[in-house]
Amino acid sequence: MNRLRELREDKDLYQKDLAKILNVSQQQYSRCETEVNQLSYDGLMTLADFYETSIDYILYRTDQRAPYPKSIMIERKKTYE
């Protein structure tokens, strides 16, 4: 099952609910769930924050659902500024 769909269904939400959060149409969001289209980086960040997980989890780069500690993320951001 697609991770986006899995995360959405775990929270008992509809595609239209996530589309509203991402400011896209339900059809656009549906195409992301079915992997026809890809989410933007900003969209991935928004969903990772919303679901309290990591972008890596959404993209199947890890099976660890827990988000990364915030301090690591803040330090990495400072490195690239």
C-alpha cells in the first residue's frame, strides 16, 4: 500500500482533507497517492510535519515512522544557510 494512503487512512481522513492542507485539488492529491504525480518538496515537508514523521518514511527510504529529532534538523538547516 502507498505510504501516503496508509498515513491518511490511519488518521481516518479523506483525500479531500489532505488536498485542502496542501492547497491542491482532490484529483491532484489522488494522483500523488497513486504515484502518477510527485509531491513537491514543500508538500512533502508539510505532510511529514502533519503526520509527525520524516520525508524519508513517506518516500520508503526508511521504515522508521518516528520523525528525526528537531535538533538535528535545525543544525542541518544552519549548515546550508
